[in-house]
Amino acid sequence: MFDGGVIPSTIDVNTAAYLAGGVDIGSLAGGKPIFSRNLTPDPSTGLPLTSEQFVETMRFGADFRRPGGTLRVAPHFPTEFHMTLDDLQAVYAYLQAIPAVVKPINIVP
């Protein structure tokens, strides 16, 4: 059950910060916090991936910040996507079409 929205059983979306990240989504073993990243197309703080890199990340968990690294940290990275190439390219196109938000994500250890 959602609450807090104008319409009952919904939540309102802060459109000024939509998909801009910075939400604490838990922690890894050892207590290191995990924050959602900025997925907007802002060139300085947003999603830095090309369409091809985005598809590889979503399909295989490729981490382009660490060559050869992976983002597959269970349970935080889904291991089974049933999305086609067209689906993933459409998601990327959508993320590129939303308004850019400048929001650096500072993770404090």
C-alpha cells in the first residue's frame, strides 16, 4: 500500500529529482552504504554509458568503471533479465529523453 500521494494509494514523484539518484538503498556486508546513481542524461553527474555499454551492463553486469569488473552483487543486481535488445535500447532511449539533473552522488564511507 502506497501513501503520501494526491491520489489515494499512490505516491507523488518529485519531478525535479526524478531518477537523479542519491537514495540510500541499503548496505553491503561490512556496512558500506549503497546509493542509487543519477540515471539522468546530465553529462557531468548522470549516466555515463553509451547505448552499447548500457545494454552490456544490463545483460551481463559489466562495470565500465573497473575494466573486467562486475556489478553482479546478489541480491542487488538482477541475474535474470527477460528483456530483448529492443527493450533495453528503448529503456536507454527513455533515460536519454528525461530532463537532465545535475546531482553528484557523494558516498561517505
